[in-house]
Amino acid sequence: MSDEPAFDVGRLARILTLIAVVTAIFLLTASWQLEGATLQVGAVAIGAVAVVTAITGFLIAGGAAYDEAQRL
């Protein structure tokens, strides 16, 4: 391996996996508890939160790579 700083792919993969699992659980729970239009609104809201969380995870991984680059 080189000493050059790189994007932390492992951290990003763990965050995205966690987001996918939690989103799937929330969608399954919503589908059991909600019906009709309420289910659609709930699914969109859950998806929106998942996307924002994924963007945040990407920024955290990018920030870690930037900090590592600045430290070298």
C-alpha cells in the first residue's frame, strides 16, 4: 500500500450498509402498519431521510480523507 491519503472506502461502505439495513427495516415496518396514501408518504419520507443520511456519510468519509491529506 502507498502512503498517499485515499478516500476511506471501508467507512463509506459500512455507513451505506447500515443505512440500507435500517431503511429496509423502517420500510417493512411502515408497510405492516400503514395503508394507502399514508404508506406512500411514509415511504417517501423514509427514503428522503436515507438519502440525506447517505450524503452525510459521504461527506464524513470525504472529510476524513481531506484531514488525512492535510496531516501529511
